[in-house]
Amino acid sequence: MMRNCDILLCDLDAFFASVELLDNPSLQGKPVLVGGSPEGRGVVSTCSYEARKYGIRSAMPMKKALSLCPEAVVLKGRMERYKELSQKVRLIFEIFTPDIEVVSIDEAYLAVKKQRGLDTAKNIHMAVRKELGLPISVGVSANKLLAKIACEKAKPNNVGLLWPEEIKAKLWPLPVRVLPGIGPVTGNKLSNLKIATVSDLANHPKDNLMRILGSHGEILYGYAHGLDNRAFETEQEAKSISEETTFPEDIHSREIIHDILFELATGVGYRLRSTGNTARTITLKLRFNDFRTITRSSTLPDSIHSDIDIYKTAKGLFDRHCSKPPWRLVGVQTSGFEQGSQISFFSTGPEQEKDNILTATRDKLREKYGSEVLFQGRRLKKNK
């Protein structure tokens, strides 16, 4: 946990849709849906605020979204463009602080000097709007929890504050589901206890919450009082490095998943090498079309950091545990960090030497031109 710091949560508003509106101003003011095809099992990845007025939300089936708003504009999505702008936003963050914890492609926590949070948030908000033309909301507080809630209350495209001394006045009157970790099941249990607001939760006996919800009840009780002991982890300090992709449409082809795993492995490998670490454990995350999600890990005899070794381990996990298609999400994670050079678990000799040269070349290209300069050849060939 970062002490003597203000914590900012920066969240790009309706990011994918905002990028589409930025690149095509004629879409301004229209309900825009980014995601999969309504003819298949496509879902909404992101929707504009105009679309949200119709009750449309992320992860909703595209067919249902169009039934709520038949005149909505449906766009397939351009992930490479979104990654490009996400990286540019990250560069703006780095102007203000080196202490950045990336949450996702459109969200990051920042730590800045105490009492500098509000000014920094305003400057970031202005810079992202001026330099990139994107809306961004920023929440400022003393910990991640309160910064996240401040950000949600500031949406869209604004800066919000929520300090610990304001909890009773600003947080307690809110619905209890404003707190993270309260889904439908937990929400129903709290409702049965007559807990509707954060104040109700804060004033409920903690022992009873723990009896009903276990250790999760103690965490939620702390959240209701504005307490959050989650560590702030920069990429250098992180215990794991991961990347994942949720597909606009379900994927039925193993070959496509293999290609995506390679791209994820190259991104994770580059980030791992930039920290000076190697990793012993590779984890695959896989979500099926019924939203069932599994994680499977492999701990290797020697630590690794090359793209190809990460890929081969992840691919092996996928081939063993993929079950039947279709698939909705895939992710790759490295953990079990060690300092020092790797010993390849898969190859030695000239083949390994060739891979080392290619890896070093890819890293130099990323450093010079950004991560989006590299694409896997097979993916490019398929798109011709």
C-alpha cells in the first residue's frame, strides 16, 4: 500500500465507443454499440452513453441490445486502434508519476504526492482531452476503494473526490452495491439482512456478517468504513504480469486461439523482460460461452522470459484443458518471478540462439515504435 500518497483512478469513459466517435465524428450523438454480430452470439463490448439511456450495457447480447434500440449503430471494433490510444494515454500518465498500476486497457491507478491528487487529476483530465480528444473520469482519494467510487460518481468525463472524512456524508447514503465484490448472490444475502445502503452495512454487526458471508463479510464491513488494504503494485513490483482478450464474438477455431495466445505471450514476455525478471509459473485463463471460467497453471523446472517459451507453455495448457468450443476469453499470466537470465525449457543450441536474437529485435522495435508495431505473420496473412 502506498503511504503518504494520494491515489487516482483514471478510467477512459466508454473507451471503445469513444474512440469510434473520435475517428468518425458523424457518429456523435448517436447510440453506438461496439461488439459482435447480432446474427451470431455477439455481445456488446462497449456502448456510448446515448445507448445506455435505452438500458443497454456491456456484456449484453447484441441481439437484445438492438431490440432495446433498433436504430443503434453497430461496429465490430478495432482492438489495435484501442491499444494504440491506450498506450498514448499511458504516456500522458507517465508525465505526472512513475507509480502506475494498470488495471485494464482503459483503467489505471496512479499514486502521487499527498495533497497533489486533485491538481494532478485535473491536469490529466485536461491533457487527455486536449492531446487525444478522449473523455476520461478521474477519482481521487487516499486508497483504491475510495478513488474507484469517486471515479464512478464523477462519470462521465469529470473529476471526483472522496476523502476518508467524507465517508459518512457521501458514501454511507449510497446503495450497498456501489462497493466492489457485491454481485447478485451477495446482494440477495445482504437484502435478506435488511441491508440496502452502505450505512446499513457499516452499522451491521461484523460478527453476523462474517457468519453469513465468511471472510468476505469482514472485507465488505471494512469497505463500508472506507478501509482498503489492497497493495498498490507498479509493474516493477507486481507479483504477476498478465494480458487477456475478450472476443466480440465467440471463437470456434483452435488455430485462432493459438495465434491469439502467441500475441498475448509476446506482450507478457516483453513486459516481463522490461522488469529484469524471469518467471517460473505460466497460467492460462479461459472463459467459455456460458461464462464458465477456468485457470490452469504450469510451474517449470527453470524460469523463463522468452515469448516462445511462454507461448508454448500456454498453448500446451490450452490444448489440454480447452474442452469443446466456443470460447469467449483467453488470457496468459506469468508469476513466480526470479532475477537473472533464463534457461529455455523447450530448446537449446542454434534454435535457442535464433529465438534470443528475434526476441531482442522485437523488443528494440517496441521500444522505438511502440507495442503496436508488431503483428504475428499468420494473423496478417489471414486478413489479406
